[in-house]
Amino acid sequence: MEKKVMSKEELLENKEALLEKYNSYHTKSNKAPVLTKKERKVLGIGRDQGKAIAKDIRIAPSKVKLVLDLIKGKDIKEAYAIIRFTPKAASEVLFKLLKSAEANAVNNFELDADKLYVAEAFAGQGPTLKRMQPVSRGRGNRINKKTCNITLVVKERN
């Protein structure tokens, strides 16, 4: 059950139908159809946002989510101010990540920096680092160090 690979010309001819199919959801699973990388590039899907991902950051995801909830949906300048003055360990990492997402949007897709806002922000659990702690009688206890993967997406307001 292979998917037919279309040329660039065929993709551009069927652009309206493909975009309509992409924007509609499947009736049973309620998921959007999956397009190939080539189809997304030709149709221009994803060129209206800047995205930055940080992986395996040594902070628990629950602590990062507290700060992410503060900046979701805010303008980029307001998000910078919130992060700058929030006394949490995740603030420093999120400041760099927000800066990177803004730079990706402005430099790669020529979006206006004044109209950007934080569209999506989420943190998921990364791999758990396991360390051994020596205890009495020559034994050892395991200590779990949690990590997280953080994703920030900025888009342009209309």
C-alpha cells in the first residue's frame, strides 16, 4: 500500500484539492491526513510559523509547564517580559528558546517580528537519567533525574 509520489507540477496543479484534504479531518480518527515533506514544501504548509525545540533539558517537565502556561497566546514582547521576571529555573532556557523561535520565523520565513505571538508551547518528558547513590552496608540506591523536551511555536497575528 504505497503512496503515489507526485511531481512538483502535479502537486501545483492539485494544490486546492490537496489543501482542502489537508485542512479536513478524518471522520473516524479525527486526525489530519499526513503529507510528505515534499508536499508540505511545495504547498507552503508550515511557512507561517517559527519553531524551536530543546531536547533533554535537565529540568522536570512539570516545572517547565508552569512557566509555559504563563506565556501561551501572549505577544512576543510580553512573553519576553514574563519570562525575564519569573523566578523559575526554566526561565533561562525558555528565554533562549523563544529567541531562537523568533529568529527562525524572521530569518527563514520573513515574518514580521512585531506581529509574532506564542501560538503553541509544550513540554514533554525526555529520557530519565539514572544515578546510583551509595548507602550503608555497601549497597546503592537509584536516583532518577528527570529531563524534558520543550517545543515553542511562534506565529504571526493577522
